[in-house]
Amino acid sequence: MNIRIEEKLILEALYENDRPLSTTELKSSTGIGTDAIGYSVREKLKPEGIIEYWYEERQGTETRVHELTDYGTAEIERGLIGDIFTDDSGDPERVALEARIDELEEQLEQVENKTQANKQLLDDVRSRVESVADVVKENRVRLNGIRWALEEKGIEVVEYVKKVKNSE
């Protein structure tokens, strides 16, 4: 399983507290936003069987509560999220920087994908422009040939061009 910093922080918070935590409590202890917690839990941790969640009423409000499964606890103790006993994991500045790095890496990947798509589009446009340039060049040669042929017969092409322009 590919663990992002958000999932690591959620798992650390649940492991260290050794009790179910609400989304608000997770948000407070990790610095991660509600949407990011929801995504990490629903899309990554719950499907892997590492976390369970349920809804319960707390202080008159329905609250989502998260808890490590036995499997999740065992995986953490086997090193799923690295050394959980280091003190730097709780450093808010480090947490914020690592979350920002993850965000920037995702943005970079999106930019690279768009850049590749734009390169392909540009290559297509260049190919079409080259085709049009070839047609223009071919037609210019033909028109010059016709003009010279007419002028050799004594027909003044410039006068006919003026008549055409005036009729439009």
C-alpha cells in the first residue's frame, strides 16, 4: 500500500491515542483538513481493512468516529508507517511541509500531463500548417505560370485583377 503523509498522520494519531477519534479530533491532532481525512479514510485506509468508522451522536451532533482495526494496529507495529516512536512526526511545521510537498507533486504531475497533451496538439498544428504552406506554394507557382503565359499573349493580368477586386 502506498501511504501518503496524510494517511501516515491519521494512523499515527489513532495509534498514539489508542481510542476512537472523531474527524474533528483527527483534524486537530494532524492538521489535515476534513475533506482530506475523509478521502484518505474512505478511499485508502478503510478498503485496506486498516481503519473502521461509524457515526455516533456526540454533543447532539452526528459525528464520524474512526478506529484502527486489529489488522491496522498489527501493520503499524510491523512498520507500515515507519518508526512511530520518533518525535519529529508531531512537528507541525514538518507536517505542513510534507503535506505541501505532496500537493505540489500532484500539481506537477497534472502540469506534466497537460504539457504533454499540448505538445501533441502543437505537433498536430505544425503538421497542418506545413501542409497548408505546401498547398499555398504549389498554387503560387501555378498562378505565376498562368500570369506569365497570359502576359506572353499580351493579356495584362493586373487589369483583370483590378476588375475582380472592384466587382467584389
